[in-house]
Amino acid sequence: MVATAESCTGGLVAACLTDIAGSSAVVDAGFVTYSNEAKRGLLGVPGDMIADFGAVSEPVARAMAEGAISHSRADVSVSITGVAGPGGGTPMKPVGLVHFASARRDGRIMHDSHRFGDIGRTEVRMKAMEVALNMLLERIAE
């Protein structure tokens, strides 16, 4: 079973997975945690972690992936948190920066990040969805 924990993609990954007939056999849960409060409340991401590193960070992406595992029946999860734009970017976290993580129930976690650039909100979200789906496929194939 798989679970998703999405912020900037707003459920695109879960929607893509559930577009496939029979997906209920493999998709357990999809968490859309756009706000910091949702990340804390639904996934258990520590508030001090968000305060220290920001919502768009490797630690938060990892915690989101772990939270998706611990709050579902999934064996594998994928998480996405980023700055889709057009605003919200900073020099350290520019528009187009997206962090991804994937967790397994056995505790193994992997992280990746991409700087897609200021290519438009829709394009950042679509590219992030593609990366997340590929990450999920890689983890399932392990």
C-alpha cells in the first residue's frame, strides 16, 4: 500500500494514482497538508521543526513522509513540499524549489530536491508530481 503527503502539489499525486482503475488495491491514503497547521495536525510534523527549518525543507519533507506512514496502512509513502510561486520565494528558497521524501515502514527514508526555477506555478506543480511519482515507483521496485 502507498500513501501521499502533499503540500504544493495539492493532491495531484494522489489524483494521478487514483485515476488508474483498481488503484484502491494499492493506494491507502492521500494527505493534502497545505498549511503548517495541517502538517502538524494530520502528519505529526513537529512545530519546532517547521519554525527552525521552514515548511519547505528537507527535515519537513522527511517528517511528512514518516507521518504518512505512521498515520496510514501504507508500506511506502512520498511527500512533497515546495514553493510553486509565483510569489513566496526567497534567495535561500526560491520559487521552484521543491523537496521530496519517501519513507518505508521499515524506517528507510530517502530525500531529493529540485530547483525547477520560476517556470510558472502550474509547471512547477506538474514537474513536482512527475518527480514524486518516479520516486514512488523506485521505492516500490526496491
